Amino acid sequence: MNIEQQDSCIDSIVSGLMRTGEFRGRKAKQYDDPRNAQAVESLKILAKNAIENGQDYWDLLQPFYDGPDSRDWQDAISQATKEIGFANKSRSLAFFMQRLVRQLSQSSSIAA
């Protein structure tokens, strides 16, 4: 196992969660929709859990990880994180990782 690649993978997931959290924070100030504030809290929790336990999901993620700058990888993270607090109300890292893998699988099948 390549630890640097694993760390890069988890770092990119955490970055995606944090970026979306910042976006939702701005939207919470702009609109009177409590889902945005709830999403911010959920995203923070998921980012913390990803830092602490993200390596547990490496076996699931490794087949899809082409580096942090891969377009498919970034699109899948964006799609999975933007659902948090709206279509996805779970704060479970396992559930989030399953959603991310589903997004990545769909990207892979479209590209094939």
C-alpha cells in the first residue's frame, strides 16, 4: 500500500468536505434555509471523521483514485458533498464513503 497516495486521497476528501462546508456557510447567511446550517455541522463532523478514520476506506477508494486533480475524482467528491444536509442527512462516514464510491462507479461506467 502506498501511504502517500492514501494520505493524498483522504486529504482531497477532507478538502472537498471543507470547501462545501464553507459554501454552505455562505448560503446559510444568504438564505433563511436551516438545511444550510445543518449541512455545515454535518460536513464538519464528516471531515473530522475522515481525518481520523478515512484510511479505513482506502480499499474501497483505491480502485478509483487517480490523484487529487482527476476530473472524475473531483466531480464525484463535489456531487457527494453537495448532497449532505439536503438529499443526504446522514452524518455517517461509512454512508458518505458509500455515496462517494457510487458516484465514482457511475463516472467509471460512463467513461467505459
